[in-house]
Amino acid sequence: MQTIEVIVDALSRQGSNNVALTLVSAEGGPLPPWQAGAHIDLHLAPGLIRQYSLAGDPQQRDSYLLCVKREAASRGGSRFVHDTLRLGQRLTISAPRTIFSLQPATHSVLIAGGIGITPLLAMAHQLDASGQSFELHYYVKTQADVAFRARLREGFRHGSCTLWSGCEGRSLRRDLPPALEQPEGRRLYLCGPAGFMAHGASEAVKRGWAADSIHSEAFAATAAPASSDPATGFTVTLGRSGQSWFVPPEKSIAVVLLENDVDVPLSCEMGICGACLTPVLAGEADHRDTVQSEAEKSCSDQQIALCCSRSRSPELVIDL
């Protein structure tokens, strides 16, 4: 996987619990192009790799902008960013990957909850630059939690931005954007806590939105559903070479493949980044990722997240 050396060029407080990072190329040139909704792997320390959405303007190639919330139950990433990271520090990142991309629409409705503003702000930038109609709705607990307030105050030429504060009685459960009443030709993008996105999507479906016009991105893995037979495991077979190995209940497909010298592009290892999605050639996948939509998980040409998903059939054949 391609990696890039960068330098922390700026750190800024964005709301009460967020810090923004501006990263520039260590070589001084432009960074790789990217599309709104993309994320990168940020290598913070040995064994500490985390995924963060790019929040800036995709047209600007001189730097990448991230925003990280301090998490009370941090697995190490947000704590490192808030407490250890310093200006001028050299880091390694991956090239941007996009699994949460904008789709054609007559109008786009962007609904962010908390730190979920990061990919949606990039979407607002991209839609505005291309002259496409959109509206951004940003829900926070208190006004003090708003990230990128200065940028949002500038407004957009082709879209609007509305801030909603839960402490003022304007949470997503109490106040839905009026745009949800008009699904025709529109697309909905949700990013934030799992419950926030689930509620927004549910309310949209009730109002006539088609499931394939609703898009979301998770920042954390959801609880894995129980396998059809968790005690027995299954066999994974490589379609190209015919090699097979047993995958026991306590190991993931990715771990078994790595133990047998098969290269697996791992990143988050939680089913939220899409780096290890691999086509399924035969067998019934037991999907446990939050990257793919339900439609993608049930279509004829399926992909499986090797880091977390399993098999409901005795054998799973994958395209490796």
C-alpha cells in the first residue's frame, strides 16, 4: 500500500473536544488528489494506525485537513493526537481512499452529527465548487461543540448550512430537516454516531426515500451478528491458486491468510474502512462490516471484509 511522508503544519482547536490537523508533504510538493468522502490511514506510532476522513477542500492539493475528537474510550488514536502530537512532527499516511462518495442528484442533503462533520464539510466544498445544489445540517450537543465554525460562517454559493443544538431542544429526534419531506431526485448523506445515522435513515425511509439514495459512513464498528454456527469455523479457498485453510472461530479470515503468507491490505481491522474488501466467488458470506450497504451485501457480485466477516457456508471461495 502506498504511503506518504507528511509533516504536521498546523494544529487548531475546533469546538470543545476537537483538534484539527493540517498535514503537508514532507517533500514540499502537492499531495495526491482526492474526492469528498475520502479518508486516510494515519500512522501515529508503531502499531497505532487510525483512519480519519479528510475535511478540507478537495481542490486544495497543498495540504490535507483532518479533525479528531477526544474520545473518552479512546483506543489510543484520539488520545495520541490530543496529548502527544506536536507541530512539525513527521508522520506517515496512506493515499486517500474513497468509499463514501457523492453520487449524481438534483439536490444533496448532508446531515452531520458531531465529528461527522468532517467528510460532509468536504462534500459541501466539492458540491459548491461544481455548482450543485445542496444543504448541510450540522447537529451538535451545544454551540461550543461546533467545529469549523469560521468556515461555516462564510457560507456557500450553491448551498446552505444550518446548525442544530441539542441543548436548545433541536436534536435530530426532535427537529428533522424539512428537506427530508422531499425525496424525489435527491440523495441523503449521514455521518455521525451510529444511533444518529440509524434514526436519520429510518425517518427518511418513512418519508419515501429509497434505500439506495441514503448513504452513511460509520466511525466505529457495530456489534457483530452471531454466525450461523460459531463453534465450527469454515474453510477459505483462494480462487486463483486453489489453496485452502481452515478459519477457526477465534481467528479472522485475514489473520489466517496472513499466517499463510497471503498478502492482505489491512487497515482498520474493524470493518469500517473497506481496505480489505475482496470479491466472493462462491459460498455465503456472513457480513459484519459497516462499509457496505445492505444492497451491496445481498447483491450477486458480493465483496467480503476479510478483517471481520465470516462465512455461513462450510467453504468460502474468494478472489485472491
